[in-house]
Amino acid sequence: MQELKRIFSYFGPYRKFTVLAIVCVMGETVFELVIPLIMADIVDVGVASRDTHYIFTRGALMIGCALLALGFGIGSARFSALCGQGLGARLREAQYEKIQQFSFANTDHFQSSSLVTRMTGDVTTIQNAVSTGMRPAFRAPAMMLTAIGVSMFINWKLALVFYVAAPLLGFLLFCIIRRVRPLYSRMQRAVDLVNRIIQENLTAVRVVKAYVRGEHEIEKFREVNLNLQTQSERAFRLAALNMPAMQLVMYATILAILWFGGNMIHLGSLQVGELTGFLSYVLQVLNSLMMISNVFMMLTRMFASGTRILEVIDEPIDITDEKAQDVAVKRGDIEFKHVYFKYHPLAREYVLEDVSFQIRGGETVGILGGTGAAKSTLVQLIPRLYDVTSGEVRLDGRPVARYPLAHLRDAVGMVLQKNMLFSGTVLENLRWGRPDAPREEVEEACRVAAADEFIGRLENGYETELGQGGVNLSGGQKQRLCIARALLVRPKILIFDDSTSAVDTATEARIWKNLSEYLPATTKIIIAQRVSSVCNADKILILEDGKITAAGTHETLLASCAFYQELAASQQKGREMP
């Protein structure tokens, strides 16, 4: 229940609607409970004495109570809906804000499909439960206690039937909830799997079609969809037992009251009007118990969804500004001192092992290595996308942890291996890191990145709308736009993570030449697969199996490093090296 208490703490400014909804529910309940009393009075007094005036007067009062109950009912529905939707919005916002603080390591703890489900499906479960469950949650106990009290007032002996029915209902409800609660959690995890398959298929739709794997993907989806269906059926099959169990007890209770009440009327200790009113309250009590059982079922499902939401909100952020000082990156000097890194503390092997090197501000450094050599991991330690396991990364002589994260990541620009563009215009994408950049600077950055030549051919130039992920651009065009976007920020350190792999060598050479003139004082790190991409660098690092095995200029490595010699020779066929 602690989880539900925390979830409800997110009502925030919507608490006033919660209070108003409760007031409306209680008002509706009071007026509905008065109606059977008036009805019994009409039967026992008005009908018995054939007093028409009394019947109409009490009838008008009953209609007035019904209208007031209707008004309060409308108010409770409106305010409950505002509470539910407001709570849902705040929970989504809290999760999204927390995700923005995640490091790469935090993100690795959750699959993206699961995060989407938690922010949509799980939140929707909670807000619907609040919108539809607030009314019965407060109405049912008040109605049940009041109806039992009035029933005791009418005939306390007959009301003793409740003391048998209520515990029996409670026991049946406990048995159902105990078994259905873990099934709801499994059902939500099954939804995660369905979302993951859908997301993967939509993202890789071109690969699926290119390899004619449509049938394979359909079969994968059929498996996870069947799993979801099975888990849902098991959960709802058990939950569905709630209603027949309640009805069985309810009708058994009514039969018992009719039996004992009929005998009391025969003996003269109970009037017909009293039995009629008593039965009305009996139905209200039993309906209240059914509503309470449904509320418990909703709370059970809310608990499962709330736990998943709180897992995201409670995820400890492993990269923070705790040690940050009011300092800024000035020169762009980089130093790695005996750096070790592994993705998980319990992993047996290090991804990077005893990495040490220095880069002076303004230098251009190339990094070469085979696939899986941890080149991308190495540079991700500089802006603290990951933190080192041991050792130290320094910028301008200070540990990177001393810099505020916002400033550090502004000072370290990255063009990632996987190009990411957003829905919107070309201009909006270019200004992503610097929304106030003048148009002239945007165009200059595009010239340096050799992106201006294709932007001019687009239908609306810089105002051309890009599809999700830039689907209407080629790989090389997307890479050049991403380079221009990074240049526009003018960072102190600029990292290119194999970001010209889809660009021809002539265009690539033009980009590097323009770059050295555009940002001469910026430290540049180039991760590449082609020797031609780094041959003019001030220094080249060779990374193999997470270790630096050689370092030097193009000429010194050609003379001394076997890996570099083989790589250069394999790429030199048919052309002269620069």
C-alpha cells in the first residue's frame, strides 16, 4: 500500500478536485439513502391511511432528493475525471523528467519499449482507476455503513443476516485478489514484449523487407501476442469470478431476509412497509459490498502498474553534479589516467583496461581499431555519458566530475555513430543544440559540413520537413546534417564517432579541411574505419580489445605498427595514400 500512497502523492494541484469529488459522492449518497425512508413512510402512513395529500407531499420530497442526488452524481463524475487525468499527466511528466536525467547506464536497465509502456499503458490504468473508482471507493463504505445503521434501526434482528454475509464476501474477495495480483504484473510485462517487437519491426522495416523476413516477423509477433493473450485471459478469468461470487452471496442474503421477514410479518412483529424499506437498504448494502470488491480489484491492478512506474522514478541516477564546481572548459586539454571501465560492476572483464593518453587543446586525434575495440565507449567517458570504473578522465587538468554536467556536455560536442534527426524542418534540426543561432551561422556550418550542396536541392531548402529519423534523406546527407548541427554549437571538444562512414572520400576530405579552418582551436577526436580519415591528424591512437597498443603520427605508425600497416595496405589498393 506504500506504493499506492506515493502514487496518490502526485495529485498536487488536483487535490482540490479530489476533495470536491468526495463531497459530491457523500452528498449523493446521503440523498439516495433518504429516499427509501421516505418511500417506507409513504407506504406505511400515506397508503395505509389513504392520505393523497401526504403521498404527493412526500413524493415531491422524494423527487427533490433524487434530483439533488443526480446533481451531486454529475459533480462527482466530473471532478473524479479531472483528478484521474491530472494524476496521469503528472505521473507521465515525473517519469519523463527522470528519464531525461538517466545516464546511458540507467537507460540500459530498462528497454525502451518497457519505458513507453510504463508512460502510457501503466499510467492509463491508474488514471482510469481513479476516474472510475473514486466514486465507488467513497460511496460504497458510506452507503453500506449508513444502510446497515438504518436497517438496524428498522429491525435489528433481521439485520443480523449482514454479519454472516459480509465476512463471507470478504473471504471470497481475499482469495480472488491473492491469486490475481501477480498475474497483473505478468500481463504488463507481456505488453512490454509486444511493444518491443512492434518497435523493432517499425524501426527496421527496410531491413525486414530487404531480407524478405516478413513471415518470420509475423511469427515472432504471434508468439508474444499469444503470450499477452494467455496472461490476460488468466488474469481476467480470475477477476471475473468476483461478480458471480458476490451475486451468489447477495441473492442468498435476499432469500434469507425474505424468509425471516415473511415470518415476522406473519407474527405481526414487522410491517410490510418496513420490510420493503429494509429490502431497499439490503440491496444498497450488498451493492456497496460489490462496489468495494470492484474497487479492490482496481487497486490490485493499480498496485501492479504503480510499482512499475515507481521503478522508473526511483531509479538511482549514477551520474550527478554532486562533486561539480563552478568551473568551465577553457582549452580542451584531455587526459586519461589509467582508466578502467566495465558496463556492470559485476561483469568479469573490463571493456577498457589501463587506458592512458594525453591530448593538448586544439589537436586533432584519430582513433582506429577493429570492431568491438571499445572506441565509442572510450569517447563517451569524456562527456560522462558513462563514468569510469576506476582511473580518471581529466579536462584542462580537472576531473570531469568537477564540471557541471550541463556545461560539460555543451563543451563536448558529439556526432554519434548512429545519426539521429527529429521530426521537423531542416532548420529546426540544425538549431537543435542552439535554438537562437543566426541564419548566417547556420548556413556557414552547413558549408563547412558540405551539407549546403544538397540542402539547396531540397524542395523547400532549410524549411523542408523531415520525416521521423530523417527517413527522406540518404545516410550521407543525414551524417552531414548531424555534423553541421554539432559545429553550430562551437564546442571546445568535438568528437566524430565514425560519422563520415556514408560520405565519399572526396567530400570527407573537404569536410576535414573546412573544419580545421572553421574551428582551429577546438580539440577534435575522429573515430574512423578509414586510414584516409585520420592520416592528417596530429596523433593517431590504435585501440585493440580495450587497450591502446600504439600511438603516433601516420608516418611513425606506418613504420612501426603492424595493425596500422595492414589496415593501410588493404585500403591502398587501387589508389595512392595521401
